[in-house]
Amino acid sequence: MPNPNLINDQWQSFSDHLSLQDCSEVQQKEMRHAFFGGALSLFNVMAGGVSSTEDPSEVTEPDLALMNYLKEELDQYAEDLEKVH
């Protein structure tokens, strides 16, 4: 069975990387809301952007392009984040 806490695990890693334990409780709570809001937005983009095919295991060129666009944008964010932390 897959881990039911995939996003929360990523949140913990992100929070630890940014040392958010040094922030106020309110800041930590708001950051967590923003993180999960971003995850929900990403899920909605992915779920709304994948192709409908008769075979749900089939990956189409537009599906791959969407994943590549998302990866490039998130890689750029990670690179920018490393510059300031």
C-alpha cells in the first residue's frame, strides 16, 4: 500500500530544510497552508491536463509535455530556493 502521507512527508522535509521550527507558530501554520495549497493546485493541473484514453496506463505526448513543463518550473524554483537558503 502506498504511503498515505506523501505530501505531508514532503512538507516535513521542506520545513526542516528551511528551519521553520525557528519561526512563530502562526508562520509555520500559514506556510503549511501555502505548501498544501500548492500541492492541491499541482494536483488539479495534473488531473485536469492528462489525456483521456481508453487505456488508463497509456501515456501520451501531451501528458509527457505537461510533466516536463511542471518539472522545469519546479526545478527552477528549487534552484532559486537554494540561492537564498
